[in-house]
Amino acid sequence: MTQPLSRRQFARTLGTGVGAAVLAPRLLDARADAQVAQAAPEFPIRLDSNENPYGPSATAIEAMTASQKVAARYPDAMELEVMGAIAALHKVAPEQVLLGCGSGEILRMADMAFLGPDKTVVAAEPTFEAVLDYARVTRAHPVKVPQTADFRHDLNAMAAACDSGPGLVYVCNPNNPTGTIVTRDELQRFLERVPRTTHVLLDEAYHHFVTDESYASGAEWIGAPNLVLVRTFSKIYGMAGMRLGYAVSTRENIAAMREHLIWSNANAAVLQAALACLADPELVPRQRALNSEAREWLCRELERDGRRYIRSHANFVMIDVGGDVAPVIDALGKDRIKVGRKFPTMANWLRISIGTRAEMEAFVAGLRRHVPVARAA
């Protein structure tokens, strides 16, 4: 999982006029995407929040532009249409799908539905913190399970922690911030061991970036009574600023979560864009390829420098800077290169979102200035 240990921006080609809004989608094809990847970077370079540097697809931008015609109306019917499309994707009933204002709202609804003062929430350390943060409101008991030596979920320890009582266990796969995965076999054994009184909240925000054949989506076990699958349109679909996520689970689990839903929590623009994304069979492979190309280039440069890094299956990489990461973050910030924050349990590790090739080149140059190879080694 290591090599020598080794989810904002819309396309600026839209312009300001209606003509530009109509013309740009025709220009943003796969070939133009490749050209964007080679364009000079714009500062500040944002490599801090795991966003998609290419933004929404051409068809999604076109759909969002068209949504202005229905902006005066509540998008209830459109919500049902999106739920139906997601249900078809996962081969479940629409009643098994729940939309959220980003996957963050989905995680909050799960906490509210399945936790309380007498229950436990189990999560890896480190991982995406939203579930633990929201759980404070429910006064649930948090249990943080340290990751393994190879920076992965310790599923055996996490399952054992679930034996102490009912509650919720959170698995981010691939994990944020490490980028490591839980394999198909590991996930199956984990699901078999976790008590039915504990809901498994499986966050697949970065699912679409994975190419490893040992990985499997939790969609394979969606009939399990305690499994809740979570996904987002923020990452590979490039719509972090539009806010749309969803959950897929049993009718009973979705009904319990829906009790905590904010009414009319999605807007017409993002719903139209989501339909366009789901109808485009080339979108995910194209975005995955762009991400993989830039990520692999970065990793080759890190290896050339002899730097330690964690092999990532997502759109970010963690790099060991050989000392406290805080000064490095500050130094890169002065270069107008924004990078991930410090994670207390991984104080020497810098998380870098994957940008365009040009952005990666600018980052590597900055890293070499502020963290010489000798120090990193």
C-alpha cells in the first residue's frame, strides 16, 4: 500500500454572455480537457480540499445554465427524478435513496437517526471528521481506532469496538486523508462481523477514482440491514460548490434518516447537473484518467527525490516532509499554493490534492524549495 513509504472551480471558458454559455460546452470535450491539464496554473493554486480542478463537465454546465428557466419553482419533481436515476444506477427502489445537501448532510442525518447518549460511534484515526463532529450533538460515545502501520483501517479493532453496544461505525473507503482502501474481502469479513445493532456508514466519496481490482463498492452488499452507502457529486463530478450527496440503504434505514432531512435541501441547478452527469458514460472514466495521470506524475517525482509517500487510490496524496508539517504549509501558502491542513496523529505528513499537471509541477517546485531532499530523507 506504500511506495518506499514511498471535492470548486467551474470552467472559466464560459465567459459572461449567453453566447459563451452555449458555446463553451461544445468546446470542453476530452481533447480540451487534456489541453486544460497542460495550461499554466492560476494562483492561488488550491490543493487543500480534494476538489476536482477541471470542474463540472460540459453537459453539467449546460444543464445548470438551462435550470435558470425553472428557478422560480421548487424542484420537488426533479428531486424524484434524480432519486429514480440513482436508484436505477444501484438497482434498488427509489424509496431506498436519500438526497442531501452534499454528503455532509447525509452523514449528519445518519448520526441523528442511529446515535444517542447510550450509543457508540466508531471511526478510524485519522479519517474524515464530520461523523464524529456531528455525533457530539447526540452525545454518543466516540471511539477512535488508530490506523495500522501501513496507514489503513484496522477493521478487526473497529469491529471489536462495535461489540460493546449498539451504535454506528464509520468507514471512509478510500480513506481521507490517507487515500488507502479497504479491499473487497476485508469489507465482506467486516460486514459479517459487525453486530446488526451497529449501522455501518460506508463513505465512498472517492470511490470513482479507484482502479485497484481488490477494491469493491459497498453497493455489492446494499441489502445488508445495517449498511448505509454514502456518495457525493463533489469529487469526480466536480461540483463541490453545488452541494449534492446521497445515501442508499434499506427502506427502513432511509426512512429513519429522512426524519432529520431539511426540507427542499437541493436546488434545481445541481439536480439538473446530476442527471446530466449520470447520463454521461464517458465522464467518470475521463476524469479518472486525468486524475490518475497527474497523480502518477507526482508520485514519480517524489520517488525521484527519494521522498516517502502513501500510495493513494483517491485524488490526493500524503507526503512525509521529514518534520512538523505546519511550517511547510505556511511556506507554501506564501507561494500562494494552498495545501491540506495538519493532521495531529500524522504531524509530519502533508496532504496534497491532485490538481492539473501544471499545478502539480508548481507544487513540486515549491516543495523542493522548502523541503530539500536531504531534509525529507
